[in-house]
Amino acid sequence: MKKTLNMKIGLTYDLRSHYLAEGYSELDVAEFDSEQTIESLENTIRQLGYETERIGTAKELCSRLVAGCRWDLVFNIAEGLGGCFRESQVPTLLEIYGINYTFSDPLVCAVTLDKSLAKRIIAAAGLATPKFKVVRELADLDGIDLYYPLFAKPLGEGTGKGIDGNSRISSPKQLSEVCGNLLDNFVQPVLVEEFLPGREFTAAVLGTGEDASVLGTMEIIMPFDSHAIYSYHAKEECEKLVKYAPCPSGELKENIERLALASHRALQCRDVSRVD
């Protein structure tokens, strides 16, 4: 979008402190942002010469829209709350009112939140992803045709929610126990995949379609335990438990970034994505 004088950019987001004050748990709000994050984003946008206005949550956006508020562009990092379409809430409202916004559209936000749908698209594009099964009830484990060890996690969560030291599974008995706990605690299906050993990387992609490119790739290292899992606890305590390092140049980096870029395009992500 071409920069114009006095362009007003709205900010949509979910603050952890806002939901904690309403009685939600730390786990409920794990994906949400801090005041410091919003302040940094707002300051950066203002330094680029734009006017900003904080909007906040999807509900606050609804109130502003009904009251007649409008913006030239909305910088959206709202995660939403409740259900597998929660990340689509803000983009959907903005499309109804014809307001431009950053990042992916409602369809992509919904598809990528459902890990099984995202994996099916990736596989259909001929890209590498572990074999998997979606467990909606424990009876779905009967005759499971995956090779152990396995890895289990909630189907539609982020920030490592539901992932801990028990997520790596070595037996049918453990698989049943872990899936039972996840089904009870998160009230949603469980994604069971063949476990991928080895190093972990995350790549940032900027742009849309053929104009997209990889900004950079970093390795996620947990120095305290070579067999540790990048869990909810590790992410919450990342400053103490995790080391992040640029991925060294070479064939490995090239392969990672090729896969990340192809995934971004296959899923039709827009503007920015992060591929783990």
C-alpha cells in the first residue's frame, strides 16, 4: 500500500493482562501479548510517520466499527479467544467493513490453526510433513498405523500449549493416557504424529505469493537437555531455558528456507508467516 499523509493505522491485539483481569488463567492467555510488545509496535509505526490508534480485541473492534470509527489500515496481531476460527475473527470483521489489514485472510487463519488441515495442504503440495492421525475420541487409537515414537498435541493451539515431557510417546499405553488427558483438558481433537528427532528451526517469510522471500532462519536450542522438548514451559521461560541462534549458511539452511517458502505459498499465507 502506498504511504499517504496522515494515514491512520489501527492496532488490534489481545493483552494478557486484560484477560487475566477478567479471570482467565495463565494457560488460557499464553498466546496473547504484553503491553511492552504493543508499545514497541506502536512506537515503530509512529517512527515511520504514521498516526496510530489502539483498538484492542475483536469485541472492542466491533464496538468501534458500530460507532463509526474507521482506519486506513489495521495492523492485526489479535489471536482471538474461543474456537478454531478465533484468529479469523478480526480479519472477517474488517473485510465486512471494507477496511484493509495486515497478514493473512480469514480462510488462511482458520486453516493454519487446524494443524491437520494445514498438514493435508502441505502434503498435497508434495512437501515433507510427518505422517499423522487426528484423535477425536480414544476409540480412534484402535489400529493406529504410525511408527513409534509418536508425538501428541492439541489440534488447534499454539505457544506449546499441551506440550510437555510426556508429549513424546513410546508405547500404546502411554499414547492412550496422553490423548485422554489432552482430550479432557483442551476439549478438542489431538494431533498424533510420527516423532521427528533432531534439531529445531524456525524461518520467517515476508511477502505474498511469488514475491515472498525468507527473511531469516534461527535455530532453537535448549542447552540444559539435549533431549528436551520445546514445550509450553520452555516457551514461557525462554529467557532462562532456551538459546536462539542464526542458522549457519550452507545446504541445511537452504533446504529449510526452500521448504518454509514453499509452505508459505502452498498455504496462501499473506504478508508474513513463520514456519517451524
